[in-house]
Amino acid sequence: MVRISVLDPNDPILHPLRLGANQFPGAWAYTMPRELRGLKMPDERRATCMNCPKACYEDYRPDYRCCTYHPRIPNYLIGLSMLGAGGDTAIDAVMARGLLLPEGMHHAPGQWYDYLDDLENESFGQSTKVLCPMLDESNGYCRAHAFRNSVCSTFFCIKDHGTPGDDFWGQIQTLGTQVEMSLSQWALRAVGFDLDTYFKTFTRLAAEIKDVSSVTGWKSYVLDQLWGSWKGREKELMRECGLLASENRDDLWEIANSFEIKESAKFNIAMITAVPDHLKGQVDPEDLEEDEDAEAAKPKDIWKSCIKAYEKLWDLPQGHYIMSGRADIVPNHGIDKESLYHEDKPYSIRVYTRKGSKTLDWRMFINQAEFEVLQLFVGDGRNLDWTLLMHPTLKALGRGKEFVAEMLKQKVLVRESLH
């Protein structure tokens, strides 16, 4: 019997969670460690989806951008999306492509090989072979933005903090993925789905790995076997998982740390072994060494790595720093689409491939207060010490320390002895 949703339309679990300048799934307020909400998150101002920098500077399609990818969205997030304003729109698109499994949206081996082929041919962001069904092609928006998985939530094509930012978001992504896998399987177990038979079916299907994929997703006979007695009630199962997550929201982090993740190592290895020869270079050989009995890392242990990466984000090393010879600041004259998009920012930082070069590496638009901070490092430069932190110009910006840390990580500001 299908339960009727009792969630209030304004329930925060149904709406994006704002951390800093970025939005994440509302469920993160409950599935991730509570300390996450107290961190100063990188703003990632340059990774603007609706003004895609990869489409501006490279050859991504501006209507597809990085959505040429099949995210693994857990069942409880899909169920929550069905309880939100979008209703069944997102799940209908996933089911139409044959990409819905009891664990949630999940690509078939054939679609994974297509993705590897895009990477091999450097056509990610251009190809339509693995276009995400969550993308609404009529407007370029995501049908499940408030219910994205950890990969989509933490992917920023250009990181404001360079390598340290990449490391931080990579750790958060790993944490989120582990939590999602754990909670999706917990939800299945809790609603009475036969999880053991489900993975035994995957193990049996390993012998026919080359025949389980259709052009767009899983073949019908494979879906019949994997769904078992729930076949025909796919929406009911997703909705039940969403409601279960909502009802137990205050305990989800603890549940994720105590539930043991299951998988079929034989199917995973068979999928990797069957990768076409010309795509073998896209696969990590260590993935073939998967151990059926290996214990998955606990989210609480991954969180410790997240904190270590976080501390490196905002570190201000001692020394005397000046503006890099590779960088300059010019007025924003609004002469192209990107600069018009940032018309509220009167300046842009331009960073060139090397000192004296005219080849632009990247640029970022900044406001007047940020411009004033960078002027402190022009000419003789500044020491990174307590006097800088107390400077009225940094105070006026409001996030002066964070902005300086960002400029250090991007090598806009460099140590004078290394300049």
C-alpha cells in the first residue's frame, strides 16, 4: 500500500541547502556531519553553470555543459524529488532511459563504456551519448537540482582555490558517495526489499556482462530480474525510500556509519574486464583487485580527511607576497558574453600562461573591494602577518582573509623570493 506524503512543501529537506555561495541538496543537512555546515566553504565563483567557463574558453556545448554524464543518484533522493514541486518529472525521465535500479539512478555497463569513450576522445561536454536524463534541454536546468548526488554537488570545473580546492571537494565527494551508497541500501533493507538476492542477481549477470545493456540503459530482462517482486512498483519503492529518509532524518549520519555496504565484486570486475581494448587506458588496473569481503571505509573516517583538506584551503603561509608577473587587473568593459554576465564586477584579473606572454590562461571578475585588497600587493607587496589581517581594506571586504587565501592558491599572489 502506497503511503501518502505528509511532508510540508516548505520542508527544508525538499529544498537546496545553501553553504556559503553554493547550493547543495537539502538532505545534506541530515546525511552529512553537522560540522559541515560550520565550515567556510569556497565560493567557487567562476564555475557558473549558466555561464559555463568551459563553453566560454573551451569547446563544451553551452546547452549541455558537464551534463554529458550519468550520475548515480540514490533512491531516497529520487524519492524526495517525487515529494517535492517537481513530482514525477525526474523519475519519469530516468525510467524512460532504462537507468532506474532499486538503488536509484545507475548507468549500465554500455553507458559507462560510452562515457570512457568520450574521455578517450576528449569529447566530454560535447557528446550526447551519455547526456543526463535530469537535464531539461528546453531551459538548461537540472530536473533534480535540490536532489543531486555528491558528484554533481561537488563538481566545479574551475576551482577558485586551485589544487587545494580540488583536494577538498574530492574528499567531500568521496564522503557523500559513501553516505549515499550506505543509505540507499539501508532504505531498501528497511522497506523489505531483498538486498541479498539483488546482489546475487548481479553476480549471476556477470557471466553475460556484454549483453545486459541496451542503447540507452539496462535491458528489460535485466531490470525484471533486479527489481524482482517490486517490478511495476518502481515509483512506490523510490517514494518509500524518500519518506523513510525524511522520517529518520535526525539519525541518517549515524545510520550511514553503522550500515554495512554490500556489492557484487564479480559484476564490478566483469564490467571492467569487458572494457573495449582501445579504452583500457581509462581504467585503473587496481579496480580489478576488488575484494568481495573488503570493508568499506566509514564516513566518519573519511570526514577526518575532509577536515585535513579543509585546513589547507585557508592556510596563510608566512612570507612577503606581491602580485605575480603573470597577472594583471583590467577594467571590465563588457565586450563579450562572459564579461556582460559579470557586469556588476568592474574589474577582471587576467592570468597569462607565463610572464610576458599574451596568451590568456584564465580570468576572473572581481568587485571594487576585492580590487582594493589586491592593490595592497602591487609594488612593494605585503607581509602575510597580523598587520595585514587588521588592515581596514581587508576588513571592508568582509572576507578579506579568505580572498587572500584564494589568490595565493591561484598564484595571483606569489612569494617575492620566488617571483
